[in-house]
Amino acid sequence: MENQQRGVFKVYLVCVLGMVVGSFISPLIKLIIQTGVDAAVITFYRLLFVSVLVLPVLFSKWENREKVKAMTKTSWLQVIGYSMCKTFALIAWAEALNQGTSAFICNTLGNCTTIFVVVMAWVFLHEKPRPGPWWGWPSAWQASLSSVRMNWEAASAEAPWASPSL
């Protein structure tokens, strides 16, 4: 049981590390955009470098190579669909930074996607969370809505054209 807990701890540690490292991405991309680089170019090189870095890891083990060879047509279509969605999301995110949105707003809204992931996993994968986590939903929704409201107000102050015309 202790080994299993240690394994779960490592998974959470990697997730937190990814979150911390990921929080540096928006400010760095904002700096790159300020030098005049287009959002699509940033996204292209970001995906290219990730691919180049992942390839040695993917093909370093015989098991991984066999898994790639064993992929079905459906699996390949799902991977391609995921890749297209991820590419579109990254281009939209970089373009939002390009249009003047602050790095704070992009990261905060990006971190609110957890709620949509849970909902989409429930719809598409028929995953049903245990009853315990549902107790946190009211506070999660309230925090997310507060964050969106705060970001909307900040965006309206930064870019008056972004505010709603009532």
C-alpha cells in the first residue's frame, strides 16, 4: 500500500511541476510576441520542439515501438483529432496574447478548463466521479465564475473594445 501511495505522490508531484513550469509559458510567449513573431509561428515551433524531444523517449523502449506499430486506424484518427484540437487551442491562446490579453488572464482562464474537462469526460467517456468530489463543485464553480468576472473586468480595462456593449 505504501508503494502505491508513493506512486500516486509522484504523479501529483509531476502534475504540480508541470503546472509551475506551464505558468511561465504565457509571460515568455508574451515577450516573444512583443518582438514581432506571429502566434502561428510560435505554435509551430512549440509543437515541433515538443515532437523532437518526445521522439527519443517514445522510441527508446521496444515496448513503445511495438505499441506504435499496433495502433489501429481508429487510434490514429483519434490522435490526429486530438492534435488538431491542441494545435487550434495553442494558436488561439497565442493569438489572444498577441491581441493584447495579459499573461495573467490567459493563464487564469486556461486553468479554468478543468471544469470543462470533467464535463467532457462525463459526456464522451461516460466517466462518473465518485460522490465525494462533487461536494467541491459549488466552490469550484464559484471560484471559476469569480475568475472569469475578474478577468472580464481586467480585459475591459486593458482593451475597451473587449467590453460588452449593453
